[in-house]
Amino acid sequence: MRATAMPLVVLALIIASERPAIAQGGRATQPSASSDSTPDPIKIAVARLDLEKYKATIKGLTQFGDRRQGTKRNRDAVDWIEAQLKSYGCTNTERITYDYQLPPPRDSTGRGRGAGRGGVPRTGPGSAQGGGTPRGIRARTGVNNDSLAQPDARLRALDREPTSPGQRQEVYCTKVGTTHPDEMYIVSGHMDGIGWGEAANDDGSGTALVMELARVFSSPDIQTERSIRFALWNNEETGTNGSRAYVAQRQALQGKEEPAGSGKYPEPKWLGMIQHDMMMFDHGMPHPDGTLSPEQRPEADVNIEFQVTSKFAADAEKLAWALATANEKYATDYPASVGQHMTNTDSGPFMDVVPAISLRENERGAQIGNGWDPHWHQPTDLYATFTDKDFRLGLNAAQTTLAGVARLTGMSIKK
Ligand SMILES: [Zn+2]
């Protein structure tokens, strides 16, 4: 929702470089006589996203309740996601296996469990996580740990099993590039949740978005020059442990052909990482009494954030604007805004290794952190809580990433 600190000269360069494409294919412009009549493949691919399919995928995830890490319902959800990916044609699924032990409880300094998540500290008194400045009315936030706060007995029973330490798994699959199979973009969300609800928004909405993109890109008639990996992290809610495990296990394997001469690259070089977390609820700032507007606000937007303190900030900012530009051309209902305070999600472990961004319903630090989403980690994060206007914001984020990644990876559609 806020203007960014992007230098004007950079903005001017981006606008200049994008102008020809917008002029040729922009919504308001008739194709000129000189442009050929070939339909825009990105437009065709974006049209294969569908509100009802997106909703059905979110609904499918909620059958496993809050999908808390370290439970059977979480493992069952990983199995279900993998089966869905295979059914879409993303058949080369693989799993990361790692161990998760509960961290020590907080010490008297407040450090310990959950501290330093995302690697970005608060920068000063009164500042938001990730470095932004909180504005306006603030409502309470927190994590519900009370089973009795869930009035639905069926869901209370589904979410009952407590987490246990030990082995964890998370799944990914890959669209292999035709000419550059050794390079890829990572498109991701986190499949675990907390709070004694259904984790429909956090992060069923982001997980379903990634799964829907895997479905569209896996269509047999679609090819990309570069590879795309669709990853559904586990253990985000404990401090991005699943994405950290991926970086720890896979970073050194980047770009290596294995076996030599095979043309196969088990870990293509990372060109960028795009995380999706809480995609649906942008009802604005809390009212003075702490309540929120019941309806999605018409001026809702998709917030694309990079982290200005990260090692790859300049390239992450470029990646953010590439998606914002894709949103302008291809998203049907809601615009995108770019901000510089990405924090508290699985792009954190990547941001000093590769350009990394996150997409959300609001800015994580100064907006969600100020209580703009009353369902966050609450028993009300249910499929039934959200209306089509909410689901449609998530769909617009899907359109944004699909179009942006299609352009970045050189997507085409076979005739
Ligand atoms: Zn989340």
C-alpha cells in the first residue's frame, strides 16, 4: 500500500524497458497492424488459472486441519500435496528429509524460541519487524494455543494431536527447462500451520497458489527455457526450519550436472526465489475499536516485498518489479505494490544466497504485524471464513507470479 524508496532513475529504466511490451499487449491498446496475430502465450496460460480450482485446492488442504508440523495430519498433507502434484503432471516429485527438535524455551532476554526469524531484527524502538514503520491504529496479534477457542468439535478433534520432535519431510517438483535446465526459479509457499483452525489463509492460500502454478506449467503443451521448482516448505511456523534445511542441503549442489554428460541437473542454479504466504485478506487497517471491515476492500492489493538489508537487495528489487509489471498486464482485479521490508517467511533463508521476494495480502511487518488480519494464527482461519472477494485476491497473486515467472523463464505454448 505504500510508495517505495525505489530510486527514480531505476524506475525510469524499468518503465522504459517495459514500455514496448505494454504498448503491444496492454489491455487498453488495440494490436497495431505491424504486430503479428500470434496470441500472447502468457495470457493463455494465465487464463488457465481458475477461481473455483484455486478454492478447491485450498479446501483440499483444509481437510488436514491446521497441518501442524510434527503430526500425522501434517505428514498426511505432505502425501496429499505430492499426489496432487503428480496428478497435475509434475511427476518428478522429491522430498527433503531433516530433523526438527524443539528449541530451548526463551531466556530472560527474550531470545530463544522464534527469535531472529528470517534473519531480520527490528531496527529500533517502535519499528516493525523487517524494518518498516508502523502507522495508524494497531490491533492485538498473537498465536492461539487454546483448543477450547475452537468451537467446532470436529475440527478440535482433527487438530488435537500435539507436535513431536523428530524427522520431517517436505515435497517439491520441477518443470525442467528446455534450453537452460541448469538454471531455475523457486516458487514456494509453506504447507504447515498453527492456531487450532484450518490454516486456510496461512498458508493454505499460498500453498494452493504454488500447486495451481505447478498444474498450469505442467500442462504438456507448455514449455519453458529455464526450470521452475515448486516447493512446499514444512516447519515455517517454527522459524522457517524447512526452507533452512533445503538451503543447507542443496545450496552447494547448484548447477552440477549429475551424472556427468547426462544433461540432468538435480539442483539447477538458483536465479530467484518467490515465496507466497497469506494471500487472501486485505480488509484494511483495524477500526479504532480493533474490529476489521467485514468485506475485502475494493482497493486491496498484492504486496510484493524484498528485504533492503539483504545481500541481493538490488536484484531482489528488480525481481519484485518484474512481478509488479506482470501484475499490471495480466492480473484481472487487484494491483500489486512493492515494498522493501520482506520478513518472517521462507524467503528469509534464501535472501543472502539468491534474489528473494515474498508475495502477501499485506506487508508483513507494518500491516499484518499491526493486526490487519484478525484470523492470523487463530481458530477462525477457516475455509468458510473467506468470501470469493478474498479468494480472488489470492487468485490475482497467482496470476501475477505465473505471468512474471513465465516471462522470466521464456515460456511458450506448443501449437
Ligand atoms: Zn505463514
